Amino acid sequence: MDQYTVNKEMHRIALYMTNKGYLCSYHARIDPDVDPSKCRICLELFESF
């Protein structure tokens, strides 16, 4: 694989993880004001990924 393919795949994985809510608990650790049970921003923004 070339560097562009690797970069594209890394972004695809990051978008997928964001869309599925896998990063919400980490986000809440960084920003205590975030309540993953109420926040739907990433899930809605990245729903097509």
C-alpha cells in the first residue's frame, strides 16, 4: 500500500469509530461536561460512514 491508501484507510476507520460511538467515553474523560448518553452530535454528523 502507498501512503495515500494508508492515510485514507486510517481516516475511514476513525470516521467509522466516531459514527459508532466508540470514542464517546474517551471524549467524556477529556471533557467532563460531555454526557455521552445525551450527546448525538458525532453519531448524526457521521451517520453515513
